[in-house]
Amino acid sequence: MSEATTDLADEFSDLLVGVRRLVRRRLRRELLEPRLRGAQVELLRLVMANPGLRVSEAAKELFLAGNSVSTLVNQLVTAGLLVREVDPQDRRAARLQVTEQAVERLAAWRARRQAVMAEAVAALPAEQRAALAAALPALRGLVEELREEG
């Protein structure tokens, strides 16, 4: 791998982490309820997209240990954001469902995040906005590459 590729990858990783951190910081200023950690949000999004998902399936999809996902499930059940139901095919297993409160909370968070990002993107010069738009296919490809390696 060339040094230029390594430098590009390193700078991109640093910038991506910085963008996420800055967006979260802006969003937390307006937060009224206790904040959710990244892994909790990822689990809620996964269950929202896959209602009835088993804990073991969630662990595999999130690349986390089963006991880590179980801990997240317990936290989210206690917070009223997730429901654990007995699997009718295997009474030892649990199926997960998000609550209406979780759906509303994630929708509100997404709307705030979209507003923060839209404002920041709109403030960029037109050529930088075009460069961001042009980079989206490459970023999607990067996500797929990383997912395949996982």
C-alpha cells in the first residue's frame, strides 16, 4: 500500500471521527432526556429495521459479543425504548421490538442531526458541496468494503 493511500486513509478517519464528535456535541446541547450511547442507538436502529430480531442476531450484525448486546438490551428495556419478547419457536430466546418512545426519540434525533448537517453543508461554497456529493458513491463503497471485512 502506498504512503499516499495510507495518509489519505488516516486523514479521512480523523476527519470522520471529528465530524461525528462535533455533530454529537451540538446535538447534546439541546438534549432534554438522558443521552444514548452510540452502541445503544445502533442497536435501536437495527431492531427498528429488523423487528423481532434475536439478541444473537443483533450481536452478529453489530460485531459485538452476545453478553455486550444483552447488557445494551437490558439498559434499553429499563429506559422503555426496547421490548424483549419470548420467541414462540424457542422459548429460551428473546425477540426484540422497539417501543413507540424509541421511534419518536430516534426520529427527533435524526431531524435535529439533519438540521445541523444541512446548515453546515449549506454554509460551504458550492464547489465544496459538489465535492461532497461526488464523494458519496466512494463513501458507500468504503462502507461496503469495511462491512465485508467485518
